[in-house]
Amino acid sequence: MVGASVASMFFNSGTSDQTVTSIGSTTATVRGFGVSITPSIGWFISGNTAVGASLNLNPSGETISFEERGSTFQRDKFNNFNIGFGGFVRNYFKSGGSVLPFGQIGLNAGISNLKKSGFFYGGVDPNDYKETYEGNSSGGFLTEASFLLGVTKMMGDQTGLDLYIGYNFSYNKNTMKTTRLRDDQIDGVIDQTATNETTSKYTNHRFLIGVGFQIFLRKK
């Protein structure tokens, strides 16, 4: 069986208005996207059970902009890309018919990369300033475990459409090095430069809903 799955694909866009007594009214705009694509290939070791290998590609990004009186005074941008390799076991609960229910477990591990950038305008004239930053992670590592329940709807003798729900647990570690530049009085001259390095470890629990396809190749 050769196929691919697309899980938790999303694009979002929204705004938030808030009023702070000492600042006034501000508006935050958030835009983000994310998708998990998993091509796979498996071999049936029995009439109903297949084992195989998979590749997981997971790009995502988010931009957050803050505005006051129609001017953007802060913007943060994040881009993340994960790639992992692993294996899976899928068992079909029946061997015939046009709708085939299945359960699947999978494990994969890989690398993670995170980039961030942004700017911030602060202070009051003549003590106003602009701060910009850029960061890039290194040595990112991730591991994931997943459990799926779904059905394969046969669209012909050899092609099926997968519909499924599931649960995913992931662990991620990366080290982010960030450089911050400060321009006092916003005259184009960098007055302060600072760098820092942060190591982050975090776990994540996700519930998935997805769609995919499978092509069942006949044994020669």
C-alpha cells in the first residue's frame, strides 16, 4: 500500500482590540498556517495487517502585528519546519467490502527548525527607539507517537480514501540564538547589540482529524 495523509491543516486570520489606560486603543492581528503531510509505504504481513515506513513534513508559521492609531508598532513572525522519519502498523478489522475500518499506531523521530524575527517601536520623542530581533534554532530534535482510528472508503479495486481521527503526542527540543539591535532616537545608527541563547524543551498533545489516500498494489 502506497499513500499519503494530510492532518490538521489550517489557516487562521483574526484581530483583537484592547484599550490600555496609559497607552490608548490598540489592535492585534494574528495570521497563521500549518499542515502535516505524511507520505507512506507499507507491506501486508497478513491479510489484514500492514507494516511500513513514513515521512512526516510539518511546516507552520504565524505573524502577530500590533497597531495603534493605524500605525504598526510591533510585529512578531515565526516560521517552523519539522521533518521526521518513522514506522507504523495498520490493522484492518475486516478484509472485504467497500468500507474498511482500521486502527493504526506510529512512531517517528526527526529534526526541527524554528526562525523568528520582528521589531518594536517604543519610548516617547525625543527618547523613542526601535528594537529589531532575529533568531534561528540549531540542533532541534523531535519525536512523536500517534494513534489513529478511521475507515478506508474503496473508490475502486485498488484505490481507497482514508478518513480518520486520532491522537498525537510529541516532544521537541531546540536551542534558539537571538540577536537584538536597538536604535535610539531612530536615526539609523545601532546603539546597542545583545545576543542570548535559550534551550527549550516542550511536549504537546494534539487531537487530529485528517484525510488521505491509499493505493493497493497487487502482488505479482
